[in-house]
Amino acid sequence: MSVDTASTLVILVLLFPLLGAALNGFLGAMLGRRFVNIAGTVSIFASFVVACFVLANVVGAPAGHSAITIRLWQWIDLGGGTNLSVGMDFTLDALSALMLMVITGVGFLIHVYSVGYMEHDPGFARFFSYMNFFIFSMLTLVLAADLVILIIGWALVALSSYLLIGFWYDRPTAVLAARKAFITQVIGDIGLVIAAFLIVLNTHTLSLPNIFARTQTFPAGGALVTGVCVLLAIGAFAKSAQFPLHTWLPDAMEGPTPVSALIHAATMVTAGVYLIARFHVLFNLAPVAEGLVACIGMGTAVMAGIIALSQIDIKRVIAYSTMSQIGLMIYAVGIGAYSAGMFHFTIHAVFKALLFMAAGNVIHALHDEQDIRLMGGLHARMRWTHLAFGAGSLSLAGFLLFSGWFSKENLLGFGTVSGPGAAPWILYVVGVGVNVLTGLYAFRLYFTVFQGEPQTARIFAVKEAGRAMLVPVVILAALAVVVAWPLEFPLPNTLHIFSDFLSPVFAGSQSQLFHEPGLGVAAIGLVVGSAASLIGIGLALRLWYEHRPDAQLVLGRLPRVLPLLSYNKFYFDEIYDRTLVQPVKAVARTARRVVEPDVMDGWVSGVGDLLRGFSLDLRSIQTGLIRDYASLFTVFAVVLVVVWVFIAR
Amino acid sequence: MLNANLFPYLLGLATFLFTVGAAGVLIRRNPIVVFMCIELMLNAANVALVAYGRFLNSQEGQIFAFMVIVVAAAEVVVGLALITQIFRLGRELDVDDLSEMKE
């Protein structure tokens, strides 16, 4: 693809969402709902069409020439002999093309869904403006080929996320959740920015391709590259809601459901996975950092899976499942299985957006009820939503031949032989446990919401969602079943269209932790993983569908502490509140009580008091008596003359 | 031809007249008397100007004296107009009473 074609495609793919955001933001409220609905969705669809052209160009490029980096214009020349310049640099390669397809494709369906979901909300123009702006920011992030542009995109998605979580700004909980999310993002940003400084200090360039070409300035396995990678990983953990920066994601469910589907499931929260995949050249030099990333990813996957088992808010269960699945992706990129991580990202974007939107249908139909204990029996009343949710759950749980099965088994297959430390398979075993957990929580949710007896009377009055909300869900449900079939099969030497497509991006260097499993190991892994998923689903069936007493009894024998930890989310919110939030608040309170009135106010009003006192003194000579003025005038005239005659001369 | 020895006496006369005028302005409360005192001060200045002009062999002193007379006339016109207006308002003619502009 030529530079001109690439420039045109990049400008167009970014321009449409930005234009949509501007139109909806500035004119939307004036031009009305119909205009906003059209402008909001068409802009993303146009962007999707351009993304398809990008994909066609990348696929059609001759081997070895699929990646192209263009400079639209030079933005800032830092000069001063540093040779540094910030350019509007963008990369089109297999990785960014894949991200473009997912963001605009899933994004478009979610925008269509939003037309139905926000039908009665007065803030529709603001909503679509923010959503379009998010798509623009996310595209900037994944296209950026310059560190500064990357960080700008990184920060802009956090901003859009903040705006959309706090969309219903009259709800105090939503405002608090937005603030929490933003503060956590900023902690990650600090990591990313310090990493960027270290990179620039050592490579003397801001351009990503140049940085990756100059990795010899980082000694392999050295403290420097390890530090850079850990800092990058902190940024990725904050964005992708990984331990210990994960607490913002469940609270982010305060935003409207389409926001949860788009930002907090399909796209933004996977930016951390993208970041590590994009910087894989650096990570490959730092096996220690990679091992840390893999351990934290798998740890988060287990923790979030356990928490998801006992949550009662439908969106929070899905949020924890998102956290768990992203943990698996982070694990994959940690062990160097980048294609596998990105594949799971793609499939996850489909089925998780689907789950959120189907959950949104349920919430909408029940008039904003999110407590799953008050649902049940919805399968008869919301036939399509029920089918779609079922397909999404099967895909999430990794049921045989559903898309999620392909991506998750593929991912775990690499875990059998790759990983940190002397016994890399230990994390794999944990991963199989996560498979069981996934089946459990996915079907606990499904059975509780859609099967069983209706728990409240209003279930009987429920109607299926409207067309705008149903069509995207059904399309995604179909995709959640079949999308992986032509792309990848989780055994070596079989179908690998997806990883072959991405391989040019990751061909340059390979992680030391990464090993290709042989056919035998992969087959055993496939059987074990699939069996684990089935066990999870089967257990869920016994516990929450058949309500078997013997199964309940097993559950009752568990130590009391486990359900307590799960229900209270391992007390992370409480711990952070005690150790971070309360001390900071105490400092702030002290400052307000002591520093503010005594020091700051004393100093500010001191200046005022001084001047006021001075003028009050001076005012007393203004008597209004002409003779006083004349006397003063005379006295000073005489003084002046005396000074002039006897002293100055 | 005046004797040059007269010069200090003329300046002494001017100083005396000026002091009398200034004292009157500062002490008296009747605006008409205050005005007369101001005229006295202006004329003291005139005496000094003419005396300097005479003893320095220059016409400028006398020219300035005429200027002062014209300005004084204009000032009296404005001042007397003000005084008549105040009188027509029925107020007592006392400069200490006229202090409303203070606030």
C-alpha cells in the first residue's frame, strides 16, 4: 500500500468519529434525536468501511510489506540538538488493522444498540458525542506510531471512559465511580509516562518503529529494560483492570449499559493487552517482567472468577468475568503468545459485548432492575435475548465449537509449555481452574436470570426489546457462535489464518518464555481444557438449575471464609479505603482545618487588612472643611520651599 | 528712576500682603472675606512680579501681572456666582458649613 493510500485511510478512519462527536456535541441538542441517531451511527459505520479497506490493503500487501508507517505532519520540533520531534505518525499493520476492525465493527453494533437503549434519555446528544469521541480516541491509540500520540490516545480513552461512567451525573454513585476510574487510570498513566521517558532517554527517538529498531540500547534482561517493562505493565494493568489496579472496573458499571459493552468489555479495557503486544520487542528482552505480567494476569483471572461467583448485580458479574478474561489475555501476552492473546481479545470483544447488550435488554425490560435474585424465568418472555445470552454464555464458558472455545483453548494450549520459572505449566493448571470457574459463573448467571421460576411479579409483564436493541444482539450472537471457525483451530499444523495474519507483526523477536507445544501436548491440553469447561457448566447446572441438595451440601462444606471473600470482593475496596483513601482524606481535612484558615487565609486577608487599615487612617484627613485643606496646603508649600531653599540647594 | 535699594522693601510689602491674605483664608469663615483675602494674595504676587521686572530690567514681570489680573477677574466671576447661588438656596454663608462633598 502506498503512502498516499495509507494517509487517506488513516485520516478518514479518524475523521468520521471525530466529526460525529463534534456534530452531536455542538449541534445535536438543537437538531434533535433523529439527527443524532443517524450522525452517531453513520459516522462509526463510515469508519468501519474505511477499516475494511485498511484490512484489505494489509491482507493484499506483498509478503514483508504489510506494515507501513506514515507521518501526516510534524507536530513539534523539540530542536536544541536533541533531534527529537513529535510527528503525527500512524502505523497500519496487521495488529492495528485488527484493532480497527474490532473497535469500529463492534463499536458500530453497540452504537445501533444505543439508539434503542437511550431512546428515552434526554442526554442522547451528549451520549452519542461522548461515544463517538471514545471511538476516535481508541483509534488514535491503536494507530499511533509516536510515543506522544500513543499517550494522548491513552489519556483520551480514559477521559471518554470518565465522561461516560459519570454520564448520569445526578447519581452520586456514578460520579464517585467515574472519579475512581479516572484516578486509577492516572496511576497507570504515571507508569506509562515514566516508561516513555526512560525509553526516550535511551533510544533518543519518539517514533515507535525507531524505538523497536534501537532495542540494542537496552541490554537484554538488564534492570533498565525490566524496569521499563514493569512500568509499561503498570499502565496496562490500570487500563485493563488487573490486580492491584482492578477495583474501578466493577464500579464503572454505573454507566449506561452500551458504555459497559463498548468501553468496559470490548475495547478500552483491552488496551493494556494491546500495549504489551505493541511493545513486545521490549518485553521479549525482559523475561522477569514477562513472568510478572503472566502471573498477575492469571492471578487476576482466578480472583475475578471467584468474585464473579457470588455477585448479585447482573452487570457486575459480567464485569468480573471481563476482568477474568482480560487476565487470561494478559497471561497470554506475558508468556509471549501474542497472537493467542489478540485472538482471545477479538473473540472476547464479540461475546462480551453481546453479553452486556443482552443484559442491557433485560435491565431495560425490568425498568433498571439489576439484581439477579429478582429475575428468573425470563427465557419464555425474552426469547431472542435469551438465545443470544445463552450463545454468549456458552462462548464465554468455552463450550465445544463455540467461538470462545477456539480462542481460550488456543490460549491455554500455549500455556502447557510456555511460562515463567522452572515449572511453566503451574500457571497452566491454574488456567484450567479458571476454565471451570468461567463455566460456573457464566451459567450461574444464565440459569438465575433466564431459567427457574420468576422471582418477582413484574417478570410476567416483561416484553422483548425493540428492534434497534435486538438486531445488534442477534448479529453478535451469530458471530459468537461462528466467527472463530474460519480463523483458527487450537491445534498445531491445522487452520491458522488468524495467527498467520498477525505473524509479520510479531516475527521480529520471540519471547524466551514462549514455546510451541507439540501436537500431542496440544491435543491433551485441548481435551483437558474442554473437559474443565464442561465440568464448570455441569456443576452450575446442578447447583443453580436443578438445585441438587447434594451439590449444595458440598458447597456448604467449603470453609466459611471463601464465600465471604468472594462476596466482599476480597475486601480490596475496604483495604484501599483504609490504607489510601482515608489517610489522604485525613490529610486534606487537617489542611482545611489548620493550613487553610491560619496560613493561607491569614496571609491573603493580612494583605487586605493592611491596606484597609492604611486607607482608614488616611481617610481621617478628609474632613470636608476647606480651611483644613488650605492649612495643609500651606504647611506643605512652606515645607517644600524650606526644603528647596535650605536643603536641596 | 527708582532706587535699587527699594527692592527689598517692595518684596517685604509683597510678603506682608501675602501673609495677611493667607491668614485671612485660613481663619475667616465668610466666603466673601475669603475671596477678598485670595485677591489680596494674588495682588501680593503682582507686586512681587512688577518689582522683579523693574529691577531685572525686563517687561515680563508686568506682562505676567496683567495675566494674573485677568485670571483673578475670571476666578471672581465664578466664585461670586457660586456664592450667590449658595445664598439663594437660603444657606448660611459659612465655609465650614459647606462640607457635603466629603462623603
